[in-house]
Amino acid sequence: MKISVVDELATIDQQAWNRLVADNNPFLKHEFLSALERHNCVSSECGWQPQHILIHDDNSCLIAASPLYIKYHSHGEFVFDWAWAEAYQRNHMVYYPKLVSAIPYTPMTGQRLLIAPEINNAEAGKLLVEATIELAQTNSFSSIHWLFPTEKQKYLFQQQGLSIRLGCQYHWHNQGYESFDHYLSHFSSRKRKNILKERRQVQQLGLDFKIKHGNEVSHEEWQLFHQYYRDIYDRKWGYPSLTLGFFEEIGRTLGQQVVLVQAYRGNECIASALNLRSDDTLYGRHWGCGEQLPGLHFETCYYQGLEYCIQHGLQRFEPGAQGEHKIARGFLPSKTWSAHWIANPQFRDAVDHFTKTEAEEMKAFMQQLEKKSPFQKNN
């Protein structure tokens, strides 16, 4: 076997990489990750320097890989380690650069160890982890962080002695719902009335909603979406890292896996929400609007997506990080994971103790959140 590192995904055959991706996950596909690089959404200049690890067999066939980045800050990760960086600084040590295996700017669950279906997962996973640690040691990186792996891969990391950190998001699961009304019939009466009231607010505004897949979206529609996306970041969160060219490219190359919800008043599109989908999951990503209207955010970002999932038989909807307000709409607390390797032995012990203590607190917090479920108690 041959282990190598590449700093440009375009040098890797698209089909060879995508063969390793389970569930047709759009964020892990060559089309998505290489578009980030091609449009300078990730680079050393913006603090996400590609450093993907590859394993080829003796016949030069790609059998395993891991999307990996040298990070010079902790922005765009959604698993917060600012306190760890500050602790390093207080002790006159350097935390950055570090290595991160994640989808840039994307807090979505998925493989972080891409392994061909015919290959033993445990053996290949061990090789990838060991190769990543060797890369970190060779370059004196402070740490490695695998963010939002699947629960199955979380166990692979656990077996390698890594610190496992528990997090919480809010996900929707399809229980065989036949329609949105059928879905709401499982809610308690009061919570159901609240949802219907929110949807009526939007209906009374005279808005129409359209859903288009990526290959159906025009240049002008992408321009408007990108304008709304930039406006949101300008108002709230700082720098909008994704470019118009990136969105247009993934719309073209991922096609039906890109799901754009548009809210129209007459001929004017006043809001848009971007989702991506795998074979069984819808992932909510970005949204923006030209004006703030009652119920517009919930309808555009959640209810239209839920209807899409029900109509297309998708089993899960991950609408993004954070937001307890999602619980009232049927997105229940769900465990997320991250795995961490720390080079310094003393800090490694401290992080391991922290993650174990934090996990107990997080479990208690999630138990409290579950009491807010909108579903009838017998469901």
C-alpha cells in the first residue's frame, strides 16, 4: 500500500474518490470539495489549506482517503476549541496550525474516513488515523480534529484511543409520514396549532414557493441567492466565505442534489434557502432574504424542506448547527461527535478529562431538551 498527501483534489480522479463516499453524501463528493478549492473558498490564505490523505493499493487503486486541512484558526468548524487555544497561549505554547478533517463551513454528519466498500473498515480506518498522526508529528502540528463523523466511525476513533467529544444538533427523522398534515397529526394540539399559525402568516402575505434543483437554477437566480447569503453574513456573522462561482459550479455538477427553495411575491424572489441532499438525507445550509417578514424564515428553511423530505421519501433532515427553536418544529436533540488527538501529553490528558466531563453535562442537557418535544406522548 502507498500513503500519500495531496494539496489539490483536482489531481485525484473524480470517480475514484466518489467510489469511497457512502450514501452519495454531497459534501464529501469530489465535485463539492474540489469546487471549494477551485473558487478559493479554501486555501492557506483563508486558513483552510487542503492536505488530503490518500491510500492506494499495490495496483494503484484508491482504496481510502480522508479530507484534511491545515487550519490557522478555528473559524468555520462548529466544534468550538477556542478555550483550548487560549490555554495553549497562557502556557506559552502554539496551538495553530492544527489539522482538521471536516467539511469546511459545514457542520454536517458524514464519513471522515472514506473507505472503499470491499476494504476492511477497521484496518483502513486505523491506517488513515495513523497516517494523519504521523503527518501532524512530522510537521509539529499541535493537534488533529475529526469533526462530525458518523456514529459508526466514532467507534473507530475511540478504538484508536482518541478523545471523543459529544455535541448536540437538532435533526428530523421520517416516521413514514404521508404528508405534512399527517406529520402534524403526531403533534400535541397546542404545538400543532402554533405551526399552522406560522404557516398561515406566510400564506396571508400572498407568497408562493418554488423548489428548484441545482441544474434548474439560472445565473440570475444564483446571483440573487448569493446577494442574500452575503447580506446575512454582513449583518450577523462576518465574512461570507463561499463565492458565487462556487454555488454555480455545485449547482451544475451536483444537479439534483442541490435543492434551492425560493419565496416569491409576484415575480420577485424575496428569500432563498439552499439545501443539499444525499440518497436519504436533506441538509439545510444557507438562507437569505430581501426583507424580514413574519414566519418567512421558518417556512423557507424548515417547512418547505420537511415537505420535500416527505414527498421524496428522505429519512432525515439536518437543518444545521444550534437552534433550540427547531425542537418545536419536530427537529429533536441528536448526538453529534468529534474526535481529537493532542500532541502534548499533558494537554492530551486535560482534553480527555474535559471531554468526558462535558459529555455527562451534555447528556443531562439533552434530556432536558427532549421534554420540549412537540410530539404527543404516545408517539
